[in-house]
Amino acid sequence: MSLRIRRCMRIDAQGRELNKFMNAMHENRIECRGQYCRSNVLHGDVMRRDIKKLRLVAEEYGITLKTAAYDSVFESLSRYRKRIGLMIGMILAVFTAVCFSGVIETIEIQGNTTVSDQVILAALAELDVRTGTPLFKVDLHSCESRLPFMIEGVAWAGMHRTGSRVVVQIREEAPKPEKIKGRVPCNIVSSHDAEITSMLVRSGNTVHAVGDYVQKGTLLISGVYESENKYISVYHAMGEIRGIYSENVSFSAAFRNSEYYPTGRSDTKRTLRFFSLDIPLYFGVSKYRNYSSSYSEKPLVLFGKTLPVSIKRTEISETAPTERVYTADEIREKLMERVYTYEKNFLGNDIRIISRDITATANDDSLTLNVSYRLEGSICRQQEIFIK
């Protein structure tokens, strides 16, 4: 049966006073569409609102009236009137379509390498460009002109939108070349007590040779030149001198330490994030004095598209200070990790470890590792020449 927008009903009227019945319909302003008579039966379509009036007219003239409803849009919707979930879903779908069609749904940033997205988004928020802002309130031309003056390191910004997506294109400033004091007169002196193993002099006068032992602060390459006629000139000494030297470091840790451990008590806080608005779904605040927290966010996905609506979940676990007693082996293992971290961070790739001697000393409270290194690396240090 066809689906019709108008709420019409099919009628079949049969009786001896059929002509009077039809005239009475006209007098009572009952509209009958597509009417025709066949075998003394009147067929037609009447609006549902006129059915009650039509039945009274039919009873007056002794007409047998039969009605049948068409499958209209209203009839189809009325079947689902008690399905609350479906109705709520349809309302939310319409609301979402209306809201998302006229507001900023996503902000995409392109071209930035050193300037972080968070800094750019914070500057855009000051210009009232954020998710959830109505598009008619955003002046993209004005925003792209003001953005470079608000963020250090941004030379140019361009903005355009595609539907509900705003794209921000960034061009960062070229890094300024580092100023090298290549013209400042200086000497090269030793930075350690060392034995020279190799020398590469690019500018200046060599004072020592390979195999010499020099103390810290000893002049290695001189930037002072004296001519035959006793004329003295100074310039920037340059070179690479490597040597073998010693270095001592110590690492200590106590046997008893107070550390924070979970007590087993925890809370979960949920927040509904609608665009840039956070709506708490919990009551009260956490009463834990010390705690650790973990955060997760699950966005709403509709028909494969991620919507700017999400549930933020924060797990809060209470912690309390607990005294822990370590054994000598456990403390030694922790200190060795610190030794390896030191070598990785402070002894670069250009330094070669020739030997490592580790001695341990302990008392009632702590354990100390004394590490003696024999290293081979650069022993050069610039020292400016001051002229009166």
C-alpha cells in the first residue's frame, strides 16, 4: 500500500439514498477526493478529521459506510510512538545534525614543527576560535592576521574552513644562525690533568707535543704571535687536542627509604566533554591527600565519524608513604643504574672509556659506589685573551 503524506481514509458507501447522501456531504463541507460510483457503491477518499461527521450523515440516510486507513507518514510514526529509545535517538540525531552544521567541529593545524599544537590552540582560544564556536562568529581573515603577532616563532598563518573543519596553516620563522665568537682572541688551555694522545692545530702556536703530560689550565695552543721586530698580534686559536685523563664520581643511596605505594582505595571520575565544554558526571571532590591518577578519553563515533563528544575517565588511586628496607644487593643494583645513566648522559660519544674501577663503601645507613674512570677525549678549553 502506498505511503501518503495526507491523513486520508478510503470509504465505501452503499444504500438507497446515495444521491441525498452525496448532497449532504457537500452541504456539510466534507471533502471527498477521487470519488466514483460503481454497482451502487460510492468510492472515494475522505480526510480522517471528517470521518466522525461522515458517519452521522450516513446514519441519517441509512447508508452502510465502510472505511479503511491508508499507510500515511503519520500512521507509520504512530507505530513507534511508544518506543522511547528510538524517538530519543531520532531527536538526538536531528539535534546533532543541526548543531554540527553551524559550529566548528575540528581544528586541524598544519606546517608547525617547533611550535606545539597546544600553544597554537591556546592562541586561537584567545581569538574565540575553538571547537563548538558558531562559524558565523569567526572572522578567519582577522584571526590569521593577528595569530603571528601572538605566537613567538610564527612568521605567517593562513586559515580556511571546509564545512565544519577549520584548517590552520603555519609557516615558522627560519632559525637564526648561532653567533660564533670566531674573531675573539683566545688561547686553548687544558681542561684536565691529562696525557696528550693526539693534536690537530688549525690556528695558533703549539706549545706541547703528543706524549706530554699537562696539568689543568696549562696552555696548549697560543693565540699570541710575536714577529721578529717584536710586534705582538693576537688572534683566535683553534684546534683539537685529545688526551687521557681521570675522573672520579660517587653515587649513594640509603638502605631505608620512604616511598609511596597504593593503598587499594580508588575513585573514578567521569566527565562529558561537549566540544570544549566539560560537564562533570560526578559529585564531590577526592579526599585523598596523596594519590596517583591515570586519564583516558573515549570519543563518540557515529556512522564511522568521530564526533566532538567524548567521555573523559580519570582513575584516582590513593597512595601512602611506606618505609621500605633494601638489601645491599638491591641498593647496589639501583646505584649501578645511576652509573649507566651518568655514562650515557654526561660521557658523550666523543669520549672513550678506557677503564672503570668501582669500589663500594657501606655504613649502617647507606651504600656508596666510588667510580674511577680513565677516559680519552678532548681536553681543550678556550680562554679569552684580555688586552690592556
